[in-house]
Amino acid sequence: MKRSFSFRIVMTMLSVVLLLVLIQAVGISASAADACEHIYNDYTIKSTCTERGYDVHMCKKCGHSYVDNVVLPIGHVYEDRVVDPTCTEKGYTEHTCKNCGDLYTDSYVDAKGHSYVDECTEVSCTENGGIKHTCEVCEYSYVSDFVAAHGHTYIPTVVAPSCTEKGYTEYACADCHDSYVVNEKKALGHEYDNKRDAVCNRCEFEREVKASSDQTLEDALAKKSSKGLGTVAIVLIIVVATLLVVGGGGFLFWFFRIKRRKQI
């Protein structure tokens, strides 16, 4: 108990000593300031929308300073911008201070919602089917009643090569007529028995054959027409038969006419 009381006395005495030292220091500082021949540097703090402005004067020798020419805050100067509502976002009025950029919004308007136009798309080999709903305001869209594309149904057609045309296998879709070609083969070219042969054995194309140095023109022409020899022979037989019929008929006519005259 006595020990606690003594501790309190000691602490009280220390506090008094510190207070006396502080009072003395302030007095010395004030005296020094009063004794200084101040040379002030001046600073101007401009007022803002929310803070006062003023001039600061500070002695560059002792640091003494004071403030004067206090100006009240200028306050916000707002510019308004109306933001229209969209299909999904609210509309509002935005107020922005042109001096400091402070901003706030009010006057909210509900979003308008989408205004859809529906378009039905038939399913095809490559395109999905369904009903497409498109907003005529913002062009947002979605598809309902979705049907996946069913793919191509190809039917093959084999085209054999000819003397002048290449061969190939064509796959054509039975639904949309899409097609592609595979297995291409080169044209066969004309086929002749020999260099003097004029008619192709496959397509009967007739080419021009020139007589060689050891071949007469008549031989070349005969060789050129060899493929049609059967047809020429038939024609000759018909011509000969016709001549025989006509000639025989004329002979009988004159024979009977002369015989009749003799009888008269």
C-alpha cells in the first residue's frame, strides 16, 4: 500500500517537471519567432468543388506561417447525360461534374425487353433446322425446336473413259445435288490397227491418212475405206442387180416387139 502511494508521488513529480520543460520550450520558440525578421514565401492553394482555397505565407528563416485570403469551395458544376434503356439494361440520367469528375446517376427507367421476329429454317444436309427468334432492336437471337443437319446421301455413278474424254466416279447427293469426283482416269485415245488405218476401232472416228513414199494414192484410199468394205459391197450388188433387172426388161421388150413384126 505504501509502495503504491510512493509510486504515485514519483509519477506526479515527473509529470510536473515535463510540463515545466514544455512551457519553457514554447516560450523560447515564441520569443525566437518574435525576434525573427521574417522573410515569407507565399503559396496559393486553389479552392476545389469541396475544399476551401487560401494563401499560405511561411518564413524561410524560422518556419513561422500563417494563412489568409480564404476562398469558399466553388461547388460541383454538373453536366447531365440521358442514357436510354435497352432490351436488357435500365436507362438513367448521369450527372458528371465538369471540374472534378464527380458522378452520380438517378431517374432510372426499366429495360424494354426484346422484341422478337421469328424465322423458320428447314433442316438440310448441311444446315440445322429450327425456329430462329431474332430481336429487331438489338439483333440478339436464339433457336428453338432445334433439328441437327442430317448430312449428305451420296449415290455413285461410274463414267468409263473414252477415246477423248476422261473417266471418273461421281458421287452426287440425292437430296441437295452436292457432288464430288474421285478415281479419275485419263482418256484412252484412238486405237488403230496400224499407221495406215483410218478408222478408230473403238469410236469409229475417221482420220486423214496420207500416202507414204512406197504407197500409191489408190492404195491409201482403199485402206482408208477398208472398214466400210462390207457396206460398199452391198451397195455394188444392189446397183448391179438393178442394172440387170432394167437391162433384162429392155431386152425382153425389144425381143417380143421384133418377133411380133415378123409375124405380121
